[in-house]
Amino acid sequence: MIVDSKTRLAALREKMRVQGAHLTAIGPGSHMDWLLGFHPYPDERPCLLLVAPEKETILMPVLNAEGSRGKTDIEFHAWGDADGPNVALAQAISAIGATEAKSVILDETMRADFALLLLDALTGAKHSFTDDTLGSLRMRKDAAEFSTMKMNARIADRVMQKAFAAIRLGISEAELASAIQRGFSEEGAAPEFWIVACGSNSAVPHPQSGRNLGVGDAVLIDIGGRKNGFPSDITRMAVVGHPPDGYDEIHTIVEEAVQSALMAARAGVSAKDLDAAARGVITNAGYGEFFMHRTGHGMGIDLHEPPYITATSETVLEEGMVFSIEPGIYLPGRFGIRLEEIVILREDGPEILSTLPRDVYLARG
């Protein structure tokens, strides 16, 4: 996806101005992807995008310089293995006027040795992380990001339907997972993750596969793929032959929790209040102890990113944020049910990316 780096760097600088930051340092990863549209190969060699109030530069391992040159016109300060990064880093800091920087924003996802190298070069600098600057900017998606995420959601819908079609008595969780991986590949997407859990395995939110599907099993399928730089994420339920005892009641409660969260998802609402809207339904039904994870997570370039929809998050939801709503109930030794939607928060409420109903899929036994 084409990135308007100049606009995004300007937005970052405005956030830095408000925060009183003199320098932002970004390692190879999703923050750099968001700002520049690419990142060099992330290995042990220090590589940093350094953004000061007026200028920016990149500390670049010479091995990656040629492959990166066509992707940005930002000046490189390249270094080789024979010399090490220290001199090039000092030159980079000087070139953007950040030698006296006292307030540095660090990419919280970069390697610790990269961060320490930079801090050692800036005597007395205090550091913080990107939550209120780059992280804040990334939480609100633009039209191009929306379009790509919707495309990925439609792909995931089709792959989920292929997964349903592949369910048969005796198939293993691993075989069903392979069908999901093939489904994403057939769509030109890279399989990102796949959780397939049947029977008592579905009562564990993130289980290890190993069972074969039997009559009366609930089957939890949580999948995602990635195309054009963005992932998908969806969870749906199936049963083999007939539902296990008590399934319909629990499915109805989880569905009501999803609907309650969708009703509560509005700009200006705190993430913790959105979590409470879903959690309250499950708690009031007597199953609160069996909902042991957060209601949702943000999604963008990263599968999991802010905002996190937790019971303690003070984040105020804003138009343009994208996040999951995925309450669940997990009954040990019996079955678990999770239903998940990814939503874009619009002016009038949430827009669901998926078009696939949340009804349980009944597979023949």
C-alpha cells in the first residue's frame, strides 16, 4: 500500500511538539512501515529512523542500504560490520540537530540494544514511548487502510466458509487447519494464524491442536490472513452432527454480549466501558468467571495493536479506530464459544467488516 510519508512525518512532528519531544527513534517494524511504507530486514544490526523537529535520517546497515534506497529519499547514515554503528549514529544525530536532545520517544517494539545504543549517545536524555505520538496516530485509520482491511475481511469470510465445508466426522484439528491455510493461499493471502479447537479443546481460548472431530463436538475456528500489508481476524462456531448439551444457551449469551458491545461502541466511550458492556451480559447470566480475556484488541498493520478493549483501559474511543469485539465463555471439560467481529468506528457507531453471520454452522456427523 502506498504511504504518504511526508504527511505522516508531519503529523508525528506535531505530536512531538505537543509532547515537548526532541527526537523520535523508530526501529524496523510496523511503526516504520506506517511512516515510510517499508522497513529494512530486522536483524541484530542497529537500524533506526531518527525524526527530529526539522529533519529526519536513517541509521542504516550498509548491507541493507542498496535494497532500501529505492523505497525512500531520506538520507542514510550507513555503517558496516568492520566499523560498527557508533560513529554513523553520532553523525546521524548531528545531521538532524538532535545532539542536545533531552526528551526522546522510543519505539517500544525495537530491540533493547538499539534503544540503549541511542540513549548512550544522548547524555542525560529522558525517554518515553510512542503511546501518545505515533501510537495515537496509528489508532485512527485512513480510507486506504479501511479499504485494505475490508478486502482482507472478505477473504477471511470466504476462507471460513471453506473451513466449514471441510468439516467432517473424524477429521483432525490439524487437517482442518491445513485446509484453512490453503484457503488463504488460494486467495493470494499469507496465512497469519489459525486456531481450530473441537470439543473440550474449545474450552481453552488458545489451545494446542491434537483432537479429531466427533459427533456432538463444538468447533471453535479463529483465523486470519494477510494481504497488502494488513491482516484479518474472525472467529465463528460450528458443531458436528448436533450441539452438545447446553450449547444453545451459551451461544445465545455470547451473541447477546456481542450485540451489547456493538450498541455501546461509540466515539467518546472509554474502552473499559465497552468491555463492561460485553462482560456485564455474561456476568449477569452467571458465567462471568468463564470469560477470562479482554473483550477486544485494535487491529491495523499489526494483528494486535491499540486500542485494547480491557476492563482497565482508559482509552477513549474515536471515530476511525478499528478493533475486535470477541467475548467468549469457556466451560472446562465441555466446550467454549467465542464470536468475533472486527469493526471500524464510524460517526454513528461501528461498521462490521465481515458479512458472515454469527450463527452456528451445523456440520453433518
